[in-house]
Amino acid sequence: MDEHIGMIHRVGPSRSGPFVTFRDALASEWARRASEAAEAPDHFAWPSTNAKGGNGMLNSGDWNQIGILSWLGYRVGATQGEPEGVRRQILDLCFDEVLPPINGLDYMISWGPPGTPTRLKKLASEIASFTRNGKRKRSANLSVAIADWETDLDYLYRQYYIGKFRFAWPKTD
């Protein structure tokens, strides 16, 4: 599936033609899969009791290794960051469209339906959290990543929040 997300990046900022056709087909497939998952909410992968060696500390091995934004190709920073236009396409897609059903039903429910306050709040909260964590990290220079996240939050605020929603906008400090 990653190769399909990569196609979104290669088509550029166009809002017509092949990009729209592809995006619509992809959103339709995600909606179909999400509907399937919702129709069988009691289906789950049987848990394993295998326990790998450890050191007695909390292991995050069962936590989600990739979130929606990362799955969609959202990257910031000087090393592997996407250009602002690509990031905005991903943010628009994430807010406006049905999302791919990853990480289980509860995770997907937490993102809410497309275009809703729940979706925007989750999206903004995720990016604000990345920003706060980046500001706390002293071992790496994340100034470009932090600037990208703050630019993206400002974009979401201006594009989707102002005049439409009333929830408290997340802080990054």
C-alpha cells in the first residue's frame, strides 16, 4: 500500500485529473474496508501468550508502531521531511476523507468521521504532541521539524478551525 501513498506525493498539488480519480478510488476502498470492520466488531486476532525476553521494564512492543499520519507518508524535518505542499495534501486527505482501517476499531473510532470536530481535534492534538515532544528532546536538533509541525498546525487552524469549530486548540509549549 505504501507505493499507492507514494503516488499521491508524485502527482503534485493538482486537484484534478488522475490525482482526484486515484484519491477517490483509494478513499472508496478505505470506506469499504472500514465498513467491513464495523460490521464485524467482535472479530479480533487471537492473542498470543508468547513472551520474549525482557529486562523487567515496560515494553511498548504491543503499542501501535505506526499511526495514521505516518502511514499516509506525513514526514517533517530536514532529513526526510516532505515539502509543505505534500504535507498539506496529506493533512487535507486526513481531515476530509475516510481513513485506512489500521490499528483496530478503537483506534479508528478515536479519529472520528471525516470533516468533524473529532477528526480535526485528533489531527491537531497529534501534531501538537509531536511538537511538544520535539521541544523536550535535547539530544537532537529538531528545529526544522518543530517549525514544520507549527506551520502545519497553523495551516489546519486557518483552513479548518476558524469560524467552524469551538473546541480548545491544542498548545505546543
